[in-house]
Amino acid sequence: MSYEVFARKYRPQTFDDLVGQAHVSRTLKNAVAQNRLAHAYLFVGPRGIGKTSTARILAKSLNCIHGPTVTPCGVCDNCREIAAGNSLDVIEIDGASNNSVEDVRQLRDNVRYAPAKGRYKIYLIDEVHMLSAQAFNALLKTLEEPPAHVKFIFATTEPQKVLPTILSRCQRFDLHRIPANLIAQHLQFIAGKEKITLEPAAAHAIARGAEGGLRDAESMLDQLVAFCGEKIGESDVLNVFGFTSEQTVVELTGRILQGETPATLELLYEQSENGKDMMRLMSDLIVYLRDLLVFKAKPDAVKEDVDPDLQKSLTAHAGLIATDRLLELIDQFAAAEGRMKWAPNKKLHFEVAIIKAIQSLGQATLDEVIEKLGELRNGKTVSQKESPSVAAGVSPASQNAAAGPAATTATRVAETAPPDEPYSIELWQKILAKIPVKGFLRTLSESIRPIGIDGRNFLLGHSPDDKSKIEALASANNRRQLEMLLKEATGRDWSVKFVAKDGIPPSSAVDAAKSAQSFKDDPLIQEALEMFNAQIKS
Ligand SMILES: [Zn+2]
């Protein structure tokens, strides 16, 4: 038997065989079952995702001798001829090469004749957007008043190039890119039938490389079988196609997010030395960052596209970067990708993009600038009131150091209560009385409670569930204000420490609304709103 490529051999034969297009097959099946058929259908979507296959299955459904049926038998003459592409009643036209008005005129003349064997005469026009304007107009005449025995099925990758008058006469179906997990599953199905051992990681690497196109994935599998024989591992896929492993992309992202410029560049160098395709790596990186963005917004949304291992790395990376920063990063890399396309030295552009990205991650965001401005403003009063301590030999730098990032690091303390707890509670009551009833500081103070004193450290506990909230609220400014209030009350220097502690109830959901309100009530925010004549959208 002659060799048949997988894409052809495993071409879907029924609606249920279609991979990843359930929304289309369900609607078409219902239409056929209820005999509510349109005169013209338009299948839209990128190449290699099943437009022509869907069209042929629909044609079989209509013309099968047992039809119209949602389950064409596949063995009658009509079904077999349609599957083989030589049915007299199903006329397949490639819009790219038969785009002249002459071709369409010929079609119009033939439309009048009844079908030879089947129920319908079906015109399948692929790449319909390639038809010339005159050809479109000629076609339109037929579409306006089609004979009852005629059905049109159009397919296109570029619907925006199809005349609106044609579009409006078609039932349109948008076929989707197929999720990587579904493609990987289908590849395993083929591998099983062909007695090929395909590592799951290899299947996933192919699926990622195919970018949602099933036909491409099948062709890649063909190539791999020719190259490696019956056992295909992930490294085979990566080597044959110059892909970078998912693990490497994860590693690269991790190093970028942690701001490790030398280590990131080193990894890039390794990849380039190993002959990896830099364009591909860049697009993989962007895809991963995009997944991360989606994951941050809605963790469930990427489930279909990524395997469980990758979900773990997404979870880890999501905590390392804020959403607005991530958007910026994607923008930067997308721009770099555009520059790389035409550049002879792609690696150079990649390196520059990485260095810039890491640099920009170290720069302040608008939110941080606003906070810093606030600190500056309050700073005046701070320095006046603190001048005695400066005179006493405590330099502002050392105070800053105490209030620096190290102080925010929430440390879990032993469950035994530190000494001086009653005193700290009493002191805290005095502090609370002085905190303004609105603003960030109030929200913060309501989510924490005193748990003791340790030397010059005033320990404030919070629920482990509130960790990220506390980190956000415990700005240097807020900490300094608390320390100031403590000093006013006691006459000595303090350093506040936030500690995650089991047993403290998390601030409830009701507080979320409260904190949104306190955000709006914060004097600084109000001032900013006035300054920009702005409003807060809820
Ligand atoms: Zn049949």
C-alpha cells in the first residue's frame, strides 16, 4: 500500500471526528438533523484547523445515500467519492487559482444543471477571498437566487477581504485554533494507531509548535517518524525543529523576572550556540508571558493549553510581577520581535530586549511614584519631629534601613507568644486612636493586631491569608507613620515588623469594599483626582 501522510490518512470523516471545533459541529449537526439548511456557508479560520474537512463532512452529510444525515455512512459511492475529492456533485474550486470572472461565469452556467447522483450540487470554494471583484459580483447573482439543489460552502482565512454582500448571504462559522492539549491528545491517538511511541512531552512540544493548527502538527509528526523511527522523545522534536524546550522558556522567564541579567544572557547564549531558532524562542517567550497574564487574571483560563507542570511555574511566576508590569514586558518583547524579523543578527536584538526589560522592571511604576511623592510630602514633618533622634546620634540612614524592605519580609514566628504582649496591646490601643479613620493606614491597622515586643521591634501579626494584602499596604510610608506614632506614645525608637501568624482571622470580604472606599478616601488619591480632574471607575 502506498504511503499516505497522516494529515490525509487521519482526516476527520464525521462531525464527531473533528478536533477542537465542537461549537461548529454541534450547530451543523443540528441544522442537518432538523433540515434547516442554509444556501451558503462560510467557514472562517487560520490554515490547517479543519475548514476543508468540515466542508467535506457537511457535503457527505447532505449527499450520503442515507442522508441528509448527521452520521454519513462513509461507505456509499457518494461518501467515498466526496472523501476522495472526485464526486461529480461536489465541485471543489480553489479561489486562489480560479479567481477570474470567466471561472465564475462557467460556474454560474453549470449551477443550473441538476446533480448527477446526489441530492445536492455542492460548490466548495476554498480561499474565497482571492476571487476578483468581478468574480465576486458574478457569484453574487447566483447567491441571490440559488436553485434549490445548490449549496455553497466557502472557506477563507481572511473574511475581511470577502465582499459584505457575499458575507451577508452566508451562515458564518468561525473555526478556532485548537488548544495544545487537544492536539497532543490527537497526536497520541495517531501514534497509538501507527504503533509509534510518542513521549507525552514530545506530543506537547509538537502541539505547541503547531500553534493551534492540527494539519501542521500532523505533518510534523510525519517528519519525525521519517527522522527518528518509532520512538519519539521531546529532544527529537526540539532538535528537528529547532524549538526550545518549555522548561527553558520557563527558566528564561524566571531569570528575567528576578532581574538576573547575566544569567539570562548566558541562557540565551547557550540556546543560540545550540542552534535554537531565536525568532521561535522569542515568540515562545511572548506566548508564555501572555499565558502568565491570562493566568493572573483567571487561573482556569489556560488549563486547556498548558500541562500541569507549566501551571506550577505559572503559579510561581505570577507572584513575581504585577499585571501592569507584565503588560509592559509583553509590549517590549513584541516590539523586539518585530525588529528581529528583518534583522540579520537576531540574537543581538534579543539581548538588547532582555537588558531593557530587566532595566524597566527595576524602574518605578506610576503607583510607586505617587507613593514616593506622598512620602516626600510627609517627609518634611517626619524630619522635623525626628530631629531630636538625629541629634542623639541615630542617623536617618539607619532608621531607613530599619524600615527598608527587610522589615516588610513577613517572618513566621514561633507559636509561643513573645513577651510583653499585654503591654503591646495597651500601646496599640493608644496608636489606633491616633490613626485617621480613613485611608490606607486605617485599612492596614484593621487587618493587624499586636502580638508582642521583641527588643526595639514592635510585632504586628496578621493572618497568613492576608500576606499579600499586608505587603501591599505596609508601604515604607505607612510603616514610618506607625513607628512615629509609637515613638510619640513612648518616647523611644521602634521598628514595626509584620508577622504572619496562624490563629489570627483573615480580614473578611466585607473589608474589601471598605478598603476600596478607603482607597478613594485617601487624601493623596483625592488630591491626585483633583489634580487630573479624574474619577475612579469602579
Ligand atoms: Zn454514505
